[in-house]
Amino acid sequence: MKGNRFFNLIPWIIVLLAVISISSVLNTPNIKRLNYNEFNSLVDRGVITEISVSVANVVVDVRGTYKEGNETITFVSRIPNTEQATNSLVEKLQTSGAKVTIVNPYESNAFVDALIQIIPFLLFGGFAFFLLTRMNGGNNNKAFEFGRSKARLEGNIRVRFDDVAGADEEKEEMVELIEYLKNPKKFVKMGARIPKGILLSGAPGTGKTLLAKAVAGEADVPFYSISGSDFVEMFVGVGASRVRDMFKKAQATAPCIVFIDEIDAVGRQRGTGLGGGHDEREQTLNQLLVEMDGIGENTGVVIIAATNRPDVLDPALLRPGRFDRQITVSLPDKRGRHAILKVHARNKQISSEVDLEGLARRTPGFSGADLENVLNEAAILAVRDQKDVIEMHHLDEAVDRVMMGPAKKSRKYTEREKYLVAVHETGHAVIGLLVEEADMVQKVTIIPRGLAGGYNLMTPKEERMMATKSDLMAKITGLLGGRVAEEIVLNEISSGAYNDIERATNIARDMVMSYGMSKLGPIQYEKSGGNVFLGRDYSSSRNYSGQIAFEIDKEVRAIIDGCYEKARELIANNRPLLDRITAALMEYETLTHEQIMKLYNNEEALVQG
């Protein structure tokens, strides 16, 4: 704190010195410089009132004042140094009544003279130093402290395990760390070595950072937080210096937790990509590996890292003795989503009629961050409607906004476009109602959102760990239902099925090339290429022949054609159901699950939701 106060005073000190210097210049009287003849003329006239004479080796410097009418003028001059001239000068001045002072030039204050000379340089240097200390901003912005760690020490962590919902198994894995940080002797007595590092991997928003903070909060230990990108700078060696400094601080405050977020920024595999590796990042990674090896067993320093790209990490980082334990933080299931919603609903004013469990059922694939965003959007909508509590229709709208964006109510359809969209969306809904393995229809709307003219909200009847061939075929059939409905009802097709066809084609190709669900047998013809480096993409080669590529295309087409024909048969045989739902969509624009089931059961009374 004292150092920060000093640096805050620097600009004021500079301003004060500048004001003093300017004032001294402004207050200095005007000095008239006289040549030798002009000076002799003043002496002869006897108008000089006061003079100081400084005799040097070659010249005599004189400084004084003289009267010019009622005005007193200060002057300086320089005359040759001869003994006769100097004596004559002094006699004349004394005779005229001038006050004469003889000054020894070698007795002047050298320190004051030098200080006067260097004040401008001090001012310039101080201003430059002040600018350098503010160039980087933040607390670690001093010009010569690049090698200091940027890890932030967070104290008084208030997050507890009760605040982390939907990750029960992950919390069980972390309980051991809390016990170790609280009572390490118990593990030492048993001869157990606590993991030096724990890697949390999973999709974005699943709560990896929150889980790490909860461990620190439960154990009540210092929590150092840093991002992987904070290590890497443009200067080679700075990252390694920061790693050393971070571990030095951690060992000085053990027991503690060091949390490295997005570790893939610094922990990528070495020597990959076009043109080789990245010197600064690789040196930083090498230093991180060395420092983790240097942590003694059960010393009280635990490294927790988080990433959603574990596949790109260097193998040396993941070996036992460094990151000993890898924990996958998965997307929550229905029970987990319900628990997460209850946690985030603590500080919200929610109506007693709101069904959070039903909301959890409608949001498969949502992460904890998505669910928190849903409740926040619902709260904003309630404020916009000037309501005192969040109601269910606010939550329904919030789910739609998070998934597809806000409704574009100002976009106007022509009647032909509106009918086409209604037919398309009804085609998806009919397949969902008639195919056993298909997802369940929760909501159908023809109100535009994002880039979509309308959409179906369809959720699995029950959440599964893996998909069967029947599940995938039913999904493809459902995706093609909109295109088939357009063709049957309107005898026309549109570009609205673009995304449906893309997704259906990708599923069919994966079935053939990755899952072995075709006549080509259980052979994988393609490895996942989503998480590879650019250099590997260029150096990879196809591991199957041209004949096999032809067979793959045939099998993909066979799957798509089979699902298309099944969708055509179902929709053609249930045309009255399609027409009923289409007419209701044209009238109400949005249908809920309950309304769709009434239409499915041929109930004429449609209750507006």
C-alpha cells in the first residue's frame, strides 16, 4: 500500500517542481547585457549604484545595477583581466559612490549550480517513468516487473459445495482434497500421496471454475487464480519467469490452491502446427512441468486446472506426478438441472406456480451457465412487464431467447410464407408424434427467432447415455419431416430445410464412417477431426480407397432415402393430423405440448395456453 501511495504522489511532485521552475524563471528580473564600451560609458558617467566583480584568469565578470532616470536596471558585462584595468575600474567605482563587492569565483556553490542544470532532466525523467509505470494498467503494471506472476490471491471465498449443483460425482472426487488441506497428517500416516494436480475438463459453462472455488471455500485456504494466457508474453522467457514466481508464492503460503483456467493456452502439445512450435509458450510449458515436478509430496500446494480442450494438451502434462487426476465435468442431467435451477432461484422472486422440474425437463443439453442465464432473462422480462414475481410464461420466453434469440415480431410474413412455415414446422411435429423413438414435441411456433422462420422444441422422452441405430434413424426422419410436408402439401420445396438437411447428412455420414451402422460393417473410416491442429490437417491422408469412398456415399444416400420415404409415408397417411396442427398454428402461431396432444387426439376444443 505504501508503495502504491508513493507512485500516486509522483505526478503531483512533478507538477510542483515544474511550477517552481517556471516561477523562478518568471520572477527573474530582465538583465541587460553590456559590451565593454557600454560598460566603460556607465563607469565614466558614474550612474552605477551597486556592482559585484568576479576576477577570473582571463576575464572579469561584473554584475550590478545603475540608474536610468527613475528606473533601476540590472546589467552584466565581461571585461579583459589586466591588473591595471581592474584597479582603475575599482577606483573609479568607489569614487562615484557605487557599492563594490569583490567575489571569489572559486567559492561558488557547485552543488546548487549543478542542481539548477539538471532540474529539466529530472523533470523529463520523472514524467517518462510515470508513463512507463502506467502503460500496462492494473496492479502488475510496473515497467520492470514483467517476470512477476499475475496470479490473483482471492481470500474469504464464500462459495461452498451447496452452491455447486448438478455435479455430485465431481464433488465426491474433490472431497479428498478438502480433507487433505485440512488434515494432511492423516494421509501422510497412511502413506498416501495426494494428487499434485487435478485437471477439470468439460464443456463451457459446466461449473469448472465454480467447483475449484468451492474446494478452496470448504477448505478455507488461499486461492490463487490465473489464466493460461496470463503467462505468455511477446518476450521469450517472461512466461517461464512468471511460472517460477507463482510457484514460489504458492509454496510460501501453503497449504493453498493454485487454479489455472484455460490451461490449453499454455499447455498445448509442443512442436505442432505449421512452421513448428511457439518458443515462448513451449518454454513456459517446460517451466510448468519442471515446477510441478519440484513440488514435494504432501507439501500442501494443489494445482487445479480447467480446460474444454483436453485433447490438445501435451502428454507430459498429463502423466502421473503432474496432473494425476482428470475429472470430466459433464453437462447436467434432468435431476442436476433441477438442482441448478433451485440454486440460482434463491435470490429471485419466483411465483409459487412455477414448475422448475418441468423447466428442467424442457432444457436438455443446457449447462449450468445456460440455466443461470435463463433465470436472469426471465427476471429481466418480469421487470419489463412490471411484475412483482417471475411467472412461467417469462421462463418459457427466456428458454426460447437463450436457444434461438429474441422473437422478431416486427418481421412480417406474407400469407403464403406463413403457411409454408406452418406446414414445415408441422411436418417435424407429426413425425415426433408418430415415431416411437423420436423426440417428444414440447412446443411449435412460427414466430421468427434468429435466422429461423419458426422452430420445434423437441426433447428426448428419456435422457440416454448413448444413441442406438433406431434413435439416429428416427432423428433423421424427424429432421426430414419438414421438407416432406412441404412437398406433399404444397407440391413445392423451399430453402427452409437447409439446416435440417445439413444435420441429417452429418448424422448419416457418422453412422457410416464412425459408428459402423451400415452394410460396410464395424469399420471406422474417419477419425474425429474437430480437435486437431492445422499442421496435422495438412499432413493427414485418407485411409480408404476410392472404391470405399463410393460405397460410403451409397450407404449415406441409402440411409437418407430410407428415412425420407418413411417420413413421406407417415405424413401422407396422417394428412388430417397435419392439416389440424397447421390450421391451429396459422391461428395461434405458437402451440404448447398440451395443445398439440389435444389436436393429436382430435379434440376440437383448443385451450389457449
